[in-house]
Amino acid sequence: MQHKLQVIKAKMGSADEFTPLSQLTLGMNKCRVRVRISRLWESFNPKNDISFGLDSLLIDDQGETMQARVLPDDIEQFEDQLVEGMVYALSNFTIEDTRESYMTCSNELTMYFGGQTVVNKIEDTDLIPLYSFEFINFKDLRSRCDDVSVLTDVLGHIVYVGELEEVWKKSRLIKICNARIQNLRGRELSITLYGDTACAFAEDMHEKGQEASVVAVLAGMRVESSHSVCSTTCSDYYLDLEIPEVQEFCANLRIQQENPVPKKSPAQKLAESWRTIEQLKSLDPEEYDEDTSILCKVSLIHIDCSNGWCYLGCDTCQKSMYGAPRKYKCSRCGPIKRPIQWYKLKAKVQDATGTMNLMIFCEVAEELVGVSAEELVEEIEDDDEWYTLPEEIEDLLGSTHTFQVFDKYGSRSWSVRSIMDDVSVPVPAGTTAQCKEEPVREGSINIAIPSPITTQCKEEPVHEGSINMAIPTPVTAQCEEPVHEGSVTWRSLLQSLLNARRSLSLRAALPRQKIGRSPLGCRSLTSVCEGMTGSTNSSAML
Ligand SMILES: [Zn+2]
């Protein structure tokens, strides 16, 4: 028995003779580590096929990861010994600082194998996970655009797989497969796979069939934009992997699929997006992304031009030429005919709930001003005029507009995406304005903007706590008696108070207003909303 145990110990190596990856230090390490090679790949420059080395992602029994590299000259020594998925005892390796690019984990150290490194394949142990990923949310991909220091792992439901194609890229003919995955919020991410990864993926997906619901993990991807990632020589994909993250995703996906929410049209979404400045300011950036448009009706009260009101930008992509490599070269588009002046208006806007800053750029500003920034710049005679508002822009102050605004970086700095005209501006969702007798004055912003509660009218009854929000202040109630029986408004509240102060005998004769837990029905609330929305948008509805 004793003897048998010792044999097993020798085979597996006992845990205490191994150093955790987390304790390795820079330089030569005499200790031994026990690790699984979770992923193994050869890194090379796809332009000339020159190898950088044989790379691997190591995991130890604490779940710690580290990238390792066998330099090209040593590949021959190790390539037959190292097998993906196997567990090894390693010693006599060197630890160095992480390379500057194409790292598949965030560990700040990298292991290098050399001629002296000892590699022993040992018995597998359940203690070491098979995989380790550092998943990133789709909405956070933006921060990794054009950054290849650390590669990116993503997870999603495959919603599209294209045909395997051959394309010319930088004078090389390569295999390519496009696909799209979706997260639980319904946001899609485009995937481009190259070379062998593309071939294998296309084949695997073909085998699964078009109808199959597949959850994919894509590891070691390069982020091209906030909506697209592509494979590198370090990338791999895993379909329906049995790891907690995928299992949790699948469980949530199943719940979603079993309880489908009717898809909203873009027009519906827009109609539900009305917000006041106060509401905009309190939105949680986790709840929206750069594609989200929000409608608001605001007045322009100030435009700050202490940093100018225009900038020199690319004629195609509008990117600022500040920091461009050469005068006529855009850092994004390459050589361009000539840079042009674009508007950059740092506006302060106001509605009944407050003020906020709002950036208005390029064509949107041009639409507002009526002439292009180029034209106004041509009129500049004195250098001061770069920092004083031209008359054409100043004339905008005091004007009121309905804007679609968005927050590009999730940093609560809002810009105008487009200007809505009276015809295209949608009626706030969940309301049907019926008070036609008394049109709401232009400029009475607070009346036109419903509180978000109005969108709930149709789905669920509103409870006690929300009553205050639904009650319009006396100023906003412009329609005569849009209130139905049973609804609680300032008017009926006042009435019941007055009643209470009258004689008891009278009170007994009055129908009692149940204020407390009164089941405030949807219908009645809708009618309150109607009173609030008035008919500013009646032209759009007729
Ligand atoms: Zn450009």
C-alpha cells in the first residue's frame, strides 16, 4: 500500500514540490512547475511566414495562467514533446517581462523555454482546469481597438456563418470565414477567421448544421472595431465548451428563447427613447451603448468657442488631422486629397429639468447652421475670429430643437447624432395625444416630454409609489379634464382635502377617493399622460 502510494506520487508529483506560477520571478528559475498546456500554437508573421516561436498558454492548479515561448531555434527540440491539453512538470526555464504584443493572457511575465529546460509529461490531474479565458464584454471592446498588447477572448451565440472564401490580402491568397455572434443583450459582433482556423471553423459549423444553436468561445482575437474582431496566429475557437461561463450563458439564452420578447422596430425604440436632461444625466452607461439614440427636446443657450468652433479633419472620415502622420495623410484613411474644416460646437443646452453640455459636429452642425464650416472659415480675416462665434452660429442661441443624441464612449458625454424635423419626430411611446382643443405652446418643453413611466402604461398597472411621477404639475395640465374616474391627480387630491375639511355629515355623503392603495388603472394613467403630452406632435400623428 505504502509502496503503491509512492509510485503514484512519483508519477504525478506531489503538489508541494511544485511552485505556483504566481510565485515565479524574473530570471532563471530552478524550481519546478506543474502546468497544463491549454493552448499551443506557432506564432509567425503572416506577411512572410517567419516564425516568432512556438507559443503556449499554461495553466496551473490554482487556475493561474502564463504564456510560454519556445524560440524558433529550439522548436525542433520541443515540438514533439509538447501536446495541447497535456500536463507537464517543467524546470530550468527563464522568466522574462511580457512582450509588447500578442499576449493571450494578462500575466505580466512570460516563460521562455531554452536548450536546458526540462520537460516531463506527467499524469493528468483534475486540479488543473482545461481552459482559462479572460472574457470581455462586447461593449468594452472599443477600449481594445488597435491595441494588440493583449488579445481578446469573447463568448457568444453564433447567429451567422458565411461561406469559406478565398481572398487576396496584401498580395497573399488566404482562406477567410466570416461569422457573427450575439450576446445576451442582443448585441452582435462580427468575427473574421483566417487560414486554418477559418477552414476548421467552417467545417465544424457545417457539420453542426444550419439550425443548430451553438455557443462559441473565440480566444486570442484581435479587436478591429467595437463591432468586429478577427483571428490571429494565436487564436482558437471552441464550440459549446463545457465551462461555467458557457453553461451560464446557455442557461440564460434558453430562458430568453423560451420567453421571447417581441422585437421592437427602430421606430418603436426611438419613440420610447424620449428623455429629459435630468433623466439623461442619470442614465447608467451600463444600460446603453454607442448605438443607442435618445430623443430630447432642448434649447441652445450657449456655445463655448474658447477652443474654437471648427477643426481641420479628413474629408472622408472626419478624423482630426491633429497628430496625422503627414499633412495630406489621414491616420485612418491614408493619403487624402485635402483636409477640410468641420464644425465642432461645444453647446450648452437646456430644458425644464436642467442644463447639460452637448457636442454638435460636422454635417449635423452644418444642417443646424445652414452653411458649411468651410464657408465660414473662408470669411475669417482676423485670427481672433477662430475663437469668436460667427453670426450664423450665434443666431442659433435660443432656438429649440429635437435631437437624437448618443454617448460614443459611454463616458456620459453626449453628442448630437441627428436633428429631428417636425414630421419625423416620433410620438412618445405609450401615449396618444387627444387634446386637440388647446395646442401646446412652442417652447413649453416640459409638457412635451413624458416621464419614462408613460411607456409602462400598456404593460403593467402602476403602483402606489409611482403616482407622484405621473401627476403633472398644475402648469402642465392644459387640457380640460382629461382625467377619468378613479385616477389620482393633484386636482382630485386637492378636492378630497377640501372635502375633508368640510363638515363630517357632508363628507359622509361624498364618494370617497381611495388614495392609498387605489388600483390606479392603466387607462386612467394613460389619460394623465395624454394630458401631459398635449399635441405638440399632432402633425406627426395625423
Ligand atoms: Zn480619414
